[in-house]
Amino acid sequence: MQPKVVNAFQRVKVEEVQYADERMQDNSYWALDDSGSGYGAKAQEVLGQVRGRDFRHEKTKKKRGTYRGGQIDLQSHSIKFNYSEEE
């Protein structure tokens, strides 16, 4: 009798995904063009290592007012898509 092969459930099969823009393949904070400075960079350094209940705990500590991050910028890192009416 052969052992049963158990495959983990995947709603989306990664090998079948086709990206409209190559920049969408990496969804991490550091994949942004100008991610090395600013408010989010310091927060990512601290909170990026934390998962689950510990994340909520660390986030609450930062919200108490002792956290001083970098400069808050108003840059947009959105990706524009071209839609055609014919398709």
C-alpha cells in the first residue's frame, strides 16, 4: 500500500498566475522604489519581524506616543493599469 500524498490547499495556484505588471510579484514593503526612508521604513524595520498576537502588542506600544518615525511623505506607489473597452 502506497502512502497517501497530501497536498496543502491553495485557493490560487501560484504557477498559473499571470501578472499584469511585473512590480506586483513582490508585495513587500522593501520592493517599493523609494522605501529606504520615511515613516514607513522605520515602522517596517520594527513591526516587519513580528507576527500574530505579538504584532498587536508591538503596534499598541508604538501608538502610545513614544514612537517617533521618519518624515511622513505623501507619495503614491500605485500601479496604473491600461484597460481597453474592446476586451
